[in-house]
Amino acid sequence: MRRILIVGAGQAGLQLALGLQSHGYDVTLLTDRDAQEVRDGRVLSSQCMFDSALRHERALGLDLWAGAAPRIEGIGLSVGGPDATRVIDWTGRLAAPAHSVDQRLKMSTWLELYAERGGRMEVRRVSAADVEHLAGSYDLVLVATGKGGLASLFERDEERSPFRRPQRALAASYVYGLAPRPDQEFPAVRCNLVPGVGEFFVVPALTAAGPCDILLWEAQPGGPADAFDGLRAPGEHLRVTLELMKAFTPWEHDRARSGVELTDAGATLAGRFAPVVRRPVGELPGGGAVLGVADVVVTNDPITGQGANAAAKCAARYLEAILAHGDKPLDRDFQQAAFDRFWAETGRAVTDWSNAMLRPAPPHAVELFGAAGRFQAVADRFANCFDHPEDVEEWLLDPGKAAAYLASPAVRG
């Protein structure tokens, strides 16, 4: 029986552990917190899972909240003008619904499920030295967390990593009491682009006590919305969030006029990081190799909402590769090939799209956003890029392809 060690218990690490477990592999999972600590801790992220990623969870019997999580049927985009009004406002419909589940609820439940199924798990902090010590006892070591300096095992890929500094300062709040938009035809994630300030997202979600909304500011560093550093009290975090909504996205602030409150004491999160792509095969000092998983080696800003989705797809591709490889060595060549397939199918497009959205919108993108307000087909295609990010390479990122698409009969029906 193949022995596999997985370090990290997030979306990718747990999904992969549960998948391998279901196929009879001898899996050991290392994580720094047990299920109760995860459930009672601070929020781990913002997220929205789209259908192509959820299908991988369903295949393993892990999509446990489909009937409880608020149904997300579209993506809405608004662009704010200099007088805090909307110069662009439209909503595209998804071909299949999405949903968002608080990762504290999701990961704690998956940890319990893994244990109930007889999975071997150790709760402790892991360093690069620990991985070196353990690696010789396993056929494959997968690193699915960057904590404890583990990301340092993987060399930066300069060609795929254009940024050295964080491009956004992130601040998320999970809240109750946000009213629906009065003009909303169907439930949607709201994306608000405010030039010179950043982006503000509203995501219908599910937390442990029931439905809620995630408010996420992506502030341009040094700009007027970069205001969360040093805030320790959750109430202060929410107050600043609402003040920025009132100043820059008043149409979203109107939804909070009846009063919103945080879902719990751990319902806020703030920070910043630089997007980076690392080489997937990490070299250990003693000569062994370990395989990086998901955002350990492809770390993107959440501006396109792809983090958890890419993690699910990476875990699925690695699981498929391991199963197909049989009894052959899970060596460097195998590891590189497994990552290369994920990069070709998902990672490259997600990275290119996310990096493009962090830069000022080029003229062809502005034209596309404007056209989506006139032609529903354009709005719908943009919305479905969140489910199928590989499509951005066919129209959204290239000026020539964008012009050809806008001139095509598909736009006007």
C-alpha cells in the first residue's frame, strides 16, 4: 500500500487526503489545529465555490452544504465613478449555481470526517526540518500549507511572478443583516470596482449559525481604503468597512442601513501578500523531493475569486495522477508532470486573469465591461469565467479576440 504524507488541512490538503483515503491509500495528515480549534477560530478566507470545482467535491461525497448554503446564480459588476455613482452596473447569470461556505465550518467538518473514516492525523506545527525527517518514510510527500516556512522549500518562478509586493490590502467581514439589493433579479456575488481605491465584494455565504454575507475590501496599497492595519477589535474592523462602503460604494451601503452585525467574535480577517508562482517540486537538503499543492506554489490575489476553486481542481488533478500512476515511483518526474497538467488546465489562466485584474483596466477590457451592460450574452460570459477561468484566454485578456467577440453574432443573439 502506498504511504502518502500530506502537510496542511485546507481545501486542497483535506480534499486530497479524503480522496486518497477513499481509494485505500495509507494517508497521514499533519495539521497545526484540530477540528474544534478550526471551528472556534478566526475566519480563514473569503471564498465562492463554482460548479466545476464543486463537482470534484460531489464526486467524493464532500459537498455537504448544497441544501443549506445560499444559492448564488450570478456575478454582478459595478464600476464607481468619481462622484460615488455607478457608471457601469450589470449582472451575468451563471450556467450552474455556486455557493460559499465558511471554511471554519467546512474544514472542521472534513477533519472530523477524515478521522471518522480511520484517517491518521497528527496535530502539530511542522517545519522544513520536520518534513526532511519524515520524507524517507513515505512514497510521496505533499505540502499543502506554507506555514512554518514550508513555502521556502519551493523556488520562486521568476518568469511567472511579475509582482514583488502585495497588490492589494485585504479585509474581510462575515455579517448578518445585510439586505438584498432592491433591483436584484437573482442572488449574485457583487463585484464593485472603484478606480483609485480598489474593489469591494459582497458574497452570500453560510456560516455555522446560518446564512450570512461576506464583505471583502481589496484596497490599493496606500489608497483611501487601505485602512485596516493595526485594527485589533472586530467591531472597529466592521466600522471601517461600513464607512468605506458609504464613501465609495453607497449603493452597497444602502443595504446595511437597517443594521448589520458580525456573525461572531472571529468574523474578521485582514492582511496582504504578494502573488507568486513557485516551482512545484521542492528539494529537501538530504536530496528528497516534495510536491507543492495549490496556493503553496500558485498564490494568487483573491480578486477573481479563484483560490478555493483552483485548490479543489489541483487536488482533483493530483488525485487522478496518483491513481493513474499505479505502483510506479512517485518521483520528481511524476510530481512535475502532475503539476504541469494542473497549470495547463487551470493555473495559468487563473494567474494571468488575476494578475491582469490587479492592473489598471486596458481599453479593450473597459469596452467589454461597457458592452456587458448592453448585451446580456457578454455579461453571462464574464460571469461564467469564474466557473471556467480558462475561457478568459479566448476573449477577455486579448484585445484582438475581444474585438472579434464583440463583433460576432453571439453577442447580439
